[in-house]
Amino acid sequence: MARISTYPLDTVVVGTDKWIGSDSQQLFATKNFTADAVADFINDDNKVNSQSLQYRYMDYDPTVGYKEGTISFFGNVGSDVLFSTVTTFMISKYQFNRYSDSLVNFYSNPLIGSVVLLSQADKISNWGAFQWTGVTQNVTFPKMYDISLTYVSGPGSFIDTKDYLLSILTYNVSASNDKNFVYTQATPASTWVVTHNLNKYTAVSVVDSNDIEVYCSVDYDSLNTVTLTFSAPFSGKAFFN
């Protein structure tokens, strides 16, 4: 057999070209591998590092449930959903086939307030631009997060079992500034339930009507709601940062 280095170079690679290799699932038997098969493996298993996040759209199937690495809707919506009709969807805390890195914090900052691009991985003409406006953990399916969006533009749609790439088009610069909220409790109460809509687990400080600091128990009900519990009823202000 001639040395490999003596074979001519093929500078035009097509999908049906083949390489010889070892099949690790068949006792390392020698097999042929096509360029198409290698490309499918890289794409389907999300093996290439990228600034885009990859997900698979899956219409809800009660026999399967909501799978990690997917985008879906609460309940059955359909196998072809126009982007122009979308105002919310459910998204996994992980991207497709990368289940060791949670994206929960990323969904809040930098995405909230930013314009994002969603495009079908193997068909860039199927795209849509959205402003990402909010994120909350789904109560029933805690590994999924409810995302609220405002449709901006794009002819695309979600197609069942197709892969989609998510990336930032325009970053909301104001989101990088620290957000805060001041709540006033006018009526004396020993429990204050406050919705601050800062989309983060905030630091909390409380003062009474004489601006004297008061200590309390803080329960984070969600990224946007906090319950403050005191030993006695009083009125005052709570500061969230």
C-alpha cells in the first residue's frame, strides 16, 4: 500500500466524500465515514463553540414532556408557529446537548431589554428578531423558563424538531446599569409582598416612617417578587438594589 502522503490532495470536499476511521461503538472496526455524516454529527450534537446559543423547537407531547435544550410552548401549539404571533415561549435552562452550563442568569442579563435574533440553524432565511422583555421560572416545570418577547421583524417560524440559534442583535446598554426600586407601605402590616420587576434577586433594606432601619425575614418568591416578614405591623419603605 502506498504512503498516505503520496496520494493527491482533493481540494473540493463534497458530502459523499469518505474517510477511513475506527468505529468506537463496534469494537473499533474499520469503517468509512462520509463528510455529510461528520457534518451532521457536529451540528446535531452542538460540538462547535459559538457566540450563538442552540436549541431545538419541540411542540409539546405529553408522552415526552419538556426536554432539556429545547424551546417550546405551554401546551400543544403546533408544528409550525409563525414568529409574528409569538409573545412568549418556554426555554430550557440549558442549550441543546450542553447540559452542564445553566443559562438562567444570561436570560436576565444581558438579554432582558435587548433585541435578539432567532434563526433556523440550517436555513438562515427562516429568522425573526424579538425584544427580550422578561424571564420567570416556570412553576410546573422548573427546568424551563417563561420568556416574554415583543416581535420586531422577520418572516420565520418555529418548525417542529428543527434547531434554532439565538444571538444578540442589539444590546440594551441601560441593562448594564444597576437597577433599583423603592416600595412604600402606607398601611401598617407585618407582611409586605412586593413586586419590583427588576428581574434579579435583589439586596433589600427597610426603614420605618421615621427612617429608622428595620430588620425582617426576606423570602424570594421569584426574580420579581419578594415577601418581607416583620415581628410587628408598621409602615415604611423598602429599597431594592
